[in-house]
Amino acid sequence: MDAAGKAGGIVEAAISYTGDVSDPTKKKYDLKYYTNLADELVKAGTHVLSIKDMAGLLKPKAARMLIDAIRQKHPDVPIHVHTHDTAGAGVASMLACAESGADVVDVAVDSMSGMTSQPSMGAVVASLIGKNQSHHIK
């Protein structure tokens, strides 16, 4: 991070998501675990915080909780969420992330989306049309 920052690069530090922050019985990877990790990465100088949901585990409720908690603590740091649609809830989860303050969510063109790819771009875009929110489709 130091070398990339000193060289003028943009540092995007990734947090790998696992578990379920919306389940209070899950203690190891709880909301505090992720917010503490985000705090450390911001303190270390990241320009962008990335949440990498490499297994498609991030459920919509957990997405709202996680992104909102990070956004509250770091209102000026861009948040980028990457997921895979393995469990089939990727569209709903990415909408929850966007509505909770994520600046970027990864999606895939419809014909290449779903399953182990990213959620459907067409479904996400269609779901956001007409929404009155601070994030806009460009």
C-alpha cells in the first residue's frame, strides 16, 4: 500500500467477506470484525475500500448492515463491492449495497451473469430506474 501510494497509484484494499453479519449467533466474523478491519485499512491509507464476496455469501440484510456500518464510520471513502451470484441473491444484495451507500457494485452483462459470475446488470439497472437516490446509473 505504501509503495503504490507513494508512486501516485490508487490503493484499493479488499476485505474478503465470509460468514453472515446478520446472524447474531455467528461470532467470529461479525459486524465489529469487518468495521475494525475497515478502520485499519483506512488508517493505513487506502483510497478505496473493497468488499470482496468471493463465494456469494453476502445476503441483502447483511449487505445493508455491513455497508451502512462502514459508511457511517468512513463517509468519504469510496466503497466498492464485488460478489458472485453463486447463491442466486446477488441482484438483491447489490441493490442493498447501493441503497446503503456503496459507490460501486460489480455486475456482469446479462448473457454472462449469474451462478459463479456476477449478478445481472440488466436486473440491477431495471431495479434502479426511477429510484430517488444519490447514486445514479450513468
